[in-house]
Amino acid sequence: MGVSLATGAYGSYEEAIGQMTRRKSEFLPNVTMQSHCDLRYTQHFALIEAMRGFWEAEQNSIER
């Protein structure tokens, strides 16, 4: 896409994207699932924090 802009085939990234893509479907959030998704998001990041020490130790053992 950058080459297309540099050579003048398209005047902007927006124009290039518009010519190279077609919108097939639109997906909207399911409002009834918001509280569930919020909880899962919070749990996901809590798990990441809980595992941080483990993954750092694993990386350190590989680097030795």
C-alpha cells in the first residue's frame, strides 16, 4: 500500500484502503453480554499478572 501511495496510484491511505477492501458484514457488541465480558476481561488480566513471575522465571532459565 505504501508503494501505491509513493507512486501516486492513490492520494491517501484512506483512498487506498477504500479501493482494496470491501465491507461484507458489520458486527455490533451484544449489550446483554457486557457484564460477562467485563468480568472475563478482568479475570484475563488478573491471570496475566498472576503468571508474570512464572513467565519471567521461564525466560531467565532459558537465557542461562
